[in-house]
Amino acid sequence: MFFILSKLLQFLLLPLNWILILLIVRFFVHSIRLKKRLLIVASILFLFFSNAFIYQKIMLLWQQNVSELQPNKHYKIGVVLGGFSAFDKNDKGYFNTSSDRFIQTLKLYKQGIIDKIIISGGVGSIQQKEPPEAYFVRKEFLANGVPDSVLLVENASRNTYENALFSKKIIDSLHIKSPIVVITSAFHSRRTKAVFSKLGLQTVIHPSAFSVIDYRFDVEDFIFPSAYILSEWPRLIKEIVGLVTYKISGKA
């Protein structure tokens, strides 16, 4: 039930939907004054959530920009969280824009920083018709020279809490007490660390797939609205609401 409700809640986390709802309501109301107010509010929301400068500054404050890995430190386990690949209608897997999670995990293994890799990722959709993500990721690690003996597959998780819960079962079965490395997207690091810590796991977060970097802005970033930026807000809002929800429910 928690999984289904979280998916339905995502609809309400899109600023574009807020704007559309206001415009639809405006169409049906009869008061001229209320129509103007609804239009003003919708316009303000659009200008705010389509501004690249505002989005970048807020995301920089939220995402974890620096790895917690200690220089020359060796770790027994690295957990890479799913969400960086998808399947087409023929169940063929593809990497998506968060595939830096895979790249960073591969680098950590090749550099000898982690000994084993837990691939944590089941099926994240409500209908659950596609294969578990971990199956595709495992094949890609094997294709890139990672021995099968190194890979541990967790293919039942559907969200961050289950990522941590099911990974902990594997870690406990191996009797590993040292800190574990968790590789996830930078914007997802806060919630990830909170959930893993709540379950008693000492984690070292290695952020990847950075949503924004501290680049030099051009004038148009301040002035011109961006449809792309408007579409980027849901992931940040989802993380903030997700962390609050997890804390209220005792999962973080």
C-alpha cells in the first residue's frame, strides 16, 4: 500500500500539474477577480519553477556534492542502488541518464576500493511487468569484466527503504561489520543515508549522476524560462517529500 500511495503522490509533486490545475479551475470560475488571481499565481509558479538559476542553487544546497570515501581506504561491500536503467516493450535493457551510478561502481571495483558489489533493484512500476532491474545490471557488470563471484543480486526492492532493508539482509548474512559504500545519485544521497542509518548500517555515501554542477551562468539563465528546468523539479520535490514521509513513518 505504501508503494502504491507513493506512486500516486508523484502526480501531485509536479509543478506543471499545479499550474495546469490552476488554469483549469480558472476556466470554470465566474468571478473576474478570482480569474485574475488564479492567473497571477499560475504565472508566478511558472516563472519560479522554470528559472534555471533558482533551480540550480536549490539543488546544489540539497544534493551531496562530495564523496565520503576516505583516501586509500578499503571497503568490503559497495551497494549500488537501481533506478539507472529501464526496459523497452521487448524487455531489452537500456541505461538512462542516471547511469553514472553504474560507472562509479565499476570504477570503485576496478580501483580496488570495494571487494564485492550488491546490485539492489527490483521492479519500480506499479504494474511490474518488466524484469527486475538487477538482472540487466548484473549482465552489464559481467560484460565489463567484473567476475560473477563479486556480484550479489537483490532483485526484490521497489523503493529506497526496500533497497536498504533487503541489502541489509545480504550484508548480515555475510557478517560484514565494517562501513559499506552506497553508490547513488547525488540528489538521492540524503534520503539514502537516512534510511540505511535507520536500519543500523554504517554507510559511506559515494554520490554520482549529479543533477547540477556549479557552472558559470549566462544572462539567459536568469531571464528566459526553461521548459527543461520545469520538468526537472519533480525529482527534487520527490526527494524532499520522500525524506519527510520516511521520517514520519519511522523509515528514516
